Amino acid sequence: MILDGIEAKPTPANWRAAEHLLREHTGGKAVVWSGRAATALYHAYQVAARLRPDVAQPEIIMPAMMCTTAAITALMAGMVPRFADVDAHTGLVTLEHIRARLTENTIAVVAIHLLGHTVEIAPIAHLCQAHNLLLIEDLAQALGATYPDGTRAGSVGDVAVYSFNRTKIIETGNGALVANTDEAAATLDQMVRDHPLPPVPAMTTLKQLALSYRNLHHSLVGVLRLRAQTSETVSSAFLPIRPAYDPLYLRPANPDAPMSAALDDLAATLMRRCDLAEIYAQQLADGPWHLLTAYRSSGVCWRFTLLSDDPDQLVDFSEAVRRDGFHVSNLYWPVDQFFRPDEACPNADWFARRVVNLWVDASVDADYVLGCCESLRAHAHRLKPMDAMR
Ligand SMILES: *Cc1c(COP(=O)(O)O)cnc(C)c1O
């Protein structure tokens, strides 16, 4: 079904192929389309709460290494986000770190397949079953990814969340929540019928609000990166302002987006991305960095990522490459530092201070990648060598 704000309507006929593909990937029983993955996460949390009426103060465990969306939508749903640290070398959440945040109030776990790389899901699924927790797989950066055993990411969780918005694998707009179990499907169906989405402000208002949030986030990351303020101070400035941005997150689907046509090309889109990633991997094989190549097993490369063990020089290095005309981002910052500074996630902090993301999307081609690699190598002297232990 599709959420148009006031009611839930049947999926448009021209989207059926897209819906079929998501169900094929997940074995899903029901698909609810909305305007954003943020909205899908919000609904997933509410499904989790309905399935656990025994818990009065529900907590959701999510990785510290991600954008702030999953935490903001948890707060909007009236739940407490808890942040699990990640593996320092992959940025992916692990069983051990999830277990460390488990309490009797935990009702759900969000497993994010960051950068298109897949989380080691089986032990996490086992933990969730043992403790009656809803497992939410977030495929916003990993549409089409497979696990090492060949099964699809999105098929293990109770629900799976997808994004088709700007900067994702496919950029038609919209988001989707797939319910994989009968119980989750029935609960979701009831919930979206009972709770229409709130009215959405005018597009010009949303655009200004989104820009304002982006500026706020960049500014606060800058302060944290420089250690110019503690995360306690940054968090106590951020949290009271945060609700001003709530209108950004709950959005109805845009029924005019060509979902099926875009997903029809998925295999070719993913292969092109991996081919471009291979050029980076070969061109950058010798350098003062560590290359993340887990896209080779997942089949999905969201951005090509390298880690430099020189956090103090990283911003200048990226800026030099940008001046040569290439996209570089160092944006992701440990989310715990905005929401729960008392819950330190040192591996996420280590990773965030070292990450360099490079583009493999439709806006770039092989010549661009070769040029970008040339620029990276030309400026590599600014970076000290990677610690061999890492
Ligand atoms: C982008 C993103 C989201 C949010 O997607 P929207 O469709 O923009 O709401 C959620 N989770 C992850 C991991 C993302 O990268």
C-alpha cells in the first residue's frame, strides 16, 4: 500500500514490479510505501512498540555510525534511542556492541548495512529472537546487497527499510517498509490505517528547513572534530533545537515517481558502481590509507571508502582534492555524541575521524574516477602512513 497522508491506498499499478522485487529480496508479506525511509523507520518503531505492550519506556538499539535520522524518528515515536558502537575498521555494528546496550526495556534493534556493506546478521537475529526484539534491517545504502551465504540483505529482519531518495542507490524519491513476518505485517497494516501522517508543510518551507538542519549538523560536527567543545555541550545545545526539524521526517509517498522503471535497472546500476569502485581499489592500492572493499562480497558500493590514519590532516586533504574538482566527504559523525554523550562509542569516533568517501554514482564515470585517484595520490604526501596494526 501507499501512504498519501490522509489514507493508505493500494499500490499504484505501475509500481507493482518494484513491489514485487522488494518482496522477492525479502520474502516480505507486506510493503508500505512512504516519502522517506525516515517515515518507514518511524512506523517500524511503532510496530515494535505494539508488539511489546509490556514495556512502558521502550528503547531502540541502533548503531552509533550512521546519519541522525534513525535516532530522530525514534524520539518522534516517543522512544529512547540507545547507541551501539561499531567495528572500528568496518564501521558496521556488531553483536557484542548491541549486547552491551541491551536492557529489559529494549524492544528493537536497527541493523544498518552501512556503505552497502552487510552486517554479520545471523548472531544479531539470534539475539533478537531470544529477547523478543523486532529486528529492523536498514537498506537505505544497500539496496540489492547479498550476505556472504548468497541470501539477500533485508530477508533476515522482521522488517526491512529502504530509501530511494537523493544520494541513495536509486534516486527516484520515496521510501519503503517491508514486513517479513505475518505478525509484523498485520500490526503495520492496522497501525497505518489508525494513524494518518501529519500534514506536510509547503515545499519551500521543507527545503529551507532541510538546509538549516544540514548547516546545523555540519557546524556541530566541525566543533566536535576540533574537540573545541565536549559532546555533552554539543548535545545539550542540539537536543532542544531538534524538534524544530520534525516536519522533515514524516512524508507521504510521491505517487508520480517511476519506481518500477528505476528498479528494473538495478542489476546494471549495482554492477556499474562496483566497476567504478574497482578502479579506485586498483589505483589506490599503495597509499597512506586502508581501503574498504566489502562491496566485493555484498555486491553493493554506496560510496568508495578509505580510512586515513591522520585525522588532523584529513579535512585539509579532502579540501585539496575538492579544489581539484572531485567530490569527497568526511561527513558521518558518531550519533551518540549528539543524543547520548554518556554512552561513549570509541570505535565509531575512531572510524568517523578517518573516513573518506568517494563517489561511484551516476554523476561520475571511469575518467572521473581516474582523475580523482590522480588527485588523491598527488595530495597523499599530506597524510602520514597508515598504522600497520590497523
Ligand atoms: C539516508 C538514510 C536514511 C534515511 O533515508 P530517507 O529516505 O532520506 O529518509 C536512513 N538510514 C540510512 C542508513 C540512510 O543512509
